[in-house]
Amino acid sequence: MVIASIDLLNGKVVQLRQGREKVLERDDPFELLKDFDRYGPTAVIDLDAALGRGSNLSLIKQLVRSGECRVGGGIRNVETAVELVAAGARKIIVGSKVFEQDRVNRGFLTELAGSVGRPRIIVAIDALNEEIVTQGWQHRTGLKLTSILAELAEFASGLLFTCVEREGTMTGIDMNLVEKLRAATENQVTVAGGVTTIDEIRKLSHLGLDVQLGMSLYTGRINLAQAFIETLNWKSELLPTITQNSAGQVLMLGYSNRESLDKTFATGSMHYYSRSRGRLWLKGETSGHTQTVVRLRADCDRDTILATVEQQGPACHLGTDSCFGDHRFDLNGLYDLVKARLDNPQPTSYTARLNPGLLRRKLLEEIQELADAGTMEEIVHETADVLYFLTVLLARKGIKIGQVFGELASRRKEPI
């Protein structure tokens, strides 16, 4: 898996050399996130918080609602971690707080794991000559890199390893050290700092490691689409590709090769390799039922692709929504229907006539009727009414169903 990094300083996207010298600055974090999210999760790092001189929390809480983000930088208490997860962060990256008083802070990690769940926790291990350093790399803890890995595994599902002496220098990675780290832990490891070539990404991927890119990405040394392709497990020339819509409903199964993925990323429309035609194939090239790419992800073995798309028209040549039959009706479908009627109001549409005052009265009325319902049939009927009016409320406020599900997911210790 390839992970792009958005490092924030005073609300700007920056890249620093050795954590100090600003090399570049941009002011388009949302545009960057939209692009980066097509290829993998994005690491959003609050440098101001990490340096103890402010926070980009408000901006970050907006970003995590727009893409799959893991957030780090200056997270020194459980309350902030919980707040970020509630906002939509998929994972939390913690560093200096973990190594307070030059030892593993078991108390903090125990409380953190109890609040957000071990699967959501990534520990940042920044090492200078194989020694853990903290406080913006200024403090040497005396802890050796491999000596603390087993203890960290009790509390965290992943590790973010930065070779400090290589960070931002564009000099490549220390492959011997990375191999040593891989052999010392079963945790999922993400390597950051110094990765400069596609060949390095390929080697790291073969070791089962993820890659986080910063300087090499922003300076154009590495192309993110090519990096994604090279992290896949090409045990054959064709990889199965499961395609779904944004609601998670499966549309079809196709096959991808390197050329089709290149074309997909270059055009923004899904291309596959057609086994029956023996050639590259643009989905919808004859029917017009094309698929606009939202994001691509690989499975745990990196030999199967999951594509999330915006489907134009039916996905199946038989005219059904999916090659596996018509979609089941769900809250996302209800939301889309309600939103369409609000966006294009018709005189005969009851939904379109639900102004804020009427909507509030009806919602309160239906909630009371649900509370008073006695039989199973009454409960089902009144629940349907409440869900309908709630969906109209969300659509009027521009809040998507997924945001509500995200809030519910944040209340679980295990990710949904």
C-alpha cells in the first residue's frame, strides 16, 4: 500500500528537510487529498502540534471527512485521539507521548487502546542511527529500535518507521535496516523517509511493507499512480478487480493489468482487460455506462483490487444495476432519491414541500408515534416514517448517510 503525506504548518501543506528547513509550501490540502485518496490512505500530519506551537485541528477535522485519513502529529492525550476518530480519522498516529521518560508509556497506550481500539493505533518510531528520538527529533531516548517492538505490539496494529538521517534528503532508504525491522515484528510497518525510486517501493512491497511518500512525491521524483501499481502482487498478468459504488454495493467483477490501470488513472475512467476480446476495454465504451474512479484499494494479499466508482446507468449489459442483480434498497438509495427530489422540486412532490418548519413538526410527530408504538407492525411502520423524515433532514443540511455511519463507527473500539 502506498500512502501520501499531507504535512500541515500554519494551515499550509509543507515539506521539510530534516524536520526543519522548509523546502516547499502549498495551500491546496483538499485538492491534494482528493487526488491522493484515489491511490491509498493519506497521512495528515499536524506539524504545529508536533512542535508544540499551535494546532491545525479544525482544518484536519474537515479533511478527514473528505477521504481515508490517518492522523498524527502532537497527539498527546486520549481526548484528542477520540475527537479525531469521531470526526472521521481511520487511524491515529502517536509518537513522542509513547516514549515519555525514555520508556514505553504503557499507561497512555492502555488508555488509548481502550478508547479507540488497538486496530486504529499506529505508533511512530523515529530512529536516528537505530535509536528512538522524540520531540521533533531533538531528544535521544536511549531506546534501541528493535528492543521496544514486542511491547508496542500489545497496543498498536501498525508502526510508522522513519529513518531520521534519511528523511527529506532524497538519498534513498537503508534497506538493511528495513529488513532488520521487518524480521523483528509482525506488526504492519509503513516506511517513511528517504524513499526516492519506484524500485525501492517495489522492494519494500515484496517485503510486505507499506510506503509513505512525501518529498519524493511533491518534487515529482515518484508518480503516485505508478507507485500504486508497483505495490500490487503481480503473481499473474491479470488481477481480479471487484467494482462497487460509493455505498459499497458490488457492481461487477473485471480484470486489470498494468496497462489498464495506467489508463484508468490517466483518464479517471475505469479501464479493464477484456479476456473475451483480448484487449484493453473502457467500461461503457459502447453503452455509455461509464465508471468514474473514486478510489482503488488492494486487499490484504495485494493480489485483488477493489475499485470504488460513480456508475453512469446500469453496470450490467443485461440492464440491471449490478452484474449480480438489482441493488437492494437501503438508506443510501433513499438519500439519493430524496436528494434528487430536493434538487429538482416538482409541484406534486411531498418531499419537495417539506420546508424546515413542516419537516421539524413531522419529525417530532413521527418520533412520538414510534415511542408509543406497541405491535411489531406499528414499530416497523413508524420506524420507516422516522427514517424517511431523518433522511430529508440530512439531505437538506448536506449531511451524507456515510457521515452518520462514521460517527457510529467512531463509538466502537473495533473499526467497522
